[in-house]
Amino acid sequence: MATALPILERGDGAADIDFIYAPDERGGGRTRLSDLYQRAPCRVLTPREEPGDLPQAVLLTTSGGLADGDRIAIDLRVGEGASALVTSQAAEKIYGARLAAPATIRVGLTVEAGAWCEWLPQETILFEGARLDRRTVADVAPGGRLLACEFVVFGRLAHGERFGTGLLHDGWDLRRAGKLVWKDALRLDGDFAGRIDSPYGFAGAEASAMVVYVADDAPGYLQAARALLEASEARCAATVVNGLLIVRWFGAASAVRRSLTVYLAAFRAVAAGLPARLPRVWSC
């Protein structure tokens, strides 16, 4: 007689974050957190902003990571004229799967006219056998600006473990004023170690990363972006697609991380006049 598998409890977390620009007591205005909703295992911290820098929200998962069947939904809105940065407290871990259902992450980013939004989560570490389905959908209004990144590490490298079987489906939909302008997806499914090792695939890379800048002036920063990449320790390239500035890296995980952080810190200074640094949690 077959033994039925136990029904495993699964996480169903959510975080809704809303920043607005509002008058202050001095007769001017400032960005402030207008609305916040969180449901375990999602948690949102709001550390005091650094002098001269943006209000921050820091995401964390109280479960310590995601397993197959877990679900997380994150919605971020930066209102008209507001400026904010959202990051994560640490790397997000995706554990090896026992079920057919993948862990799912849904991210919605809304950037209104005249707003500056930075979506800068730290790396996602995929354990061997992990199954992840992640989709990021962003809508940027005319005059709004979005600087967003993703960073994926293929395995627990310090343990000598590589991510060579499982599922990674990482999709992006970017819209300008509701109109789809870019759609991209990376999918690895089944036994794909050979594709990661192949010189026509990832050439043995331990990690990959991407930064996209969505703004009316994005094409004008292509040469500046390429100049910032000259000192990159990882293989990289920058291009403009349909008015979006896109940069990608792949290579050793430590080199990708260093190159990504250097680029993000420098680019936010060049494009927005912000301090050339990332949130402190990136260096903890």
C-alpha cells in the first residue's frame, strides 16, 4: 500500500509599498511612505535615510528563504514627483524542490510622472534542484525613471554545489504609460548543466546580473554606461533596446557582484546626482 505524502505548509507572503511626495512643515515637500502592507513571510523595514540620499524600504523573508510551492507578491508604487529606493536585507535563497510546484515571486513596479524609483534587490541564490518562477512587471509613466536590477547565483558555491537541475523562469515585462516596450525571459528547465557550461550558453558562469534603466533620457546614457563598464571584472555589455538602457554581466559570482555594485553606485550618481553608494545592507 502506497504511503501518501504529507501535505506541506507553504508560505503565501505579500508586501505593498507606496511612496508619495507630500508637503512638509517647512513649506517644501519630501517623499514619505504613504501606505505599507505586509504579510508573512514578507517583512518590510524602513531604516533612516542617509544624508542626501533617498527614503528606503528593505525587504526580508522571515522564513530564511523560499521552498517549492511558496508564493510571494511584492507591489511597489512611487508616486508623482517622489523618489525612493527599495532593496533586500540579504540574498534570497531558493531551496531544492520536493514538489512539482515552483516557488513563485511576482513583482509589480509602478513609477509615476516625475518619480525616481530604484529597485535593487540583492542576489537570488538557487540551490541545486531549486524551482523558481519569477515575473517582474513595471509600468513607468512619461517623465518617470526606473533603475532596476536582478542578480542570480547558480548554486551554493561555498559548499561546492552548482545549480544544474531544476527550474529558473525569470521574466520581465516593461511598459511605458501602459504600453509594452520590452519583454524578456530566461528559462532553464530540467538538466541544464551543459547549457551553463557551454561556450554558447553561460560559458561556465557562476552568476548573471542585469540592470535596466527606463526613462525618457535612457538612450543618452549608453556611452556613459559603457565607460563605467570598462573596469568590470566580469564579462559585460550595454545596449539600448526600444529606448531602454540594458546592461548584463556574467562570470564568477564574486566578480559579478563587485562589478554590479560599482556600476549601480556610479550610475545613480551620473543619472540622478545621488551619492555614489548603495544601501548599507549591501555591504553588511
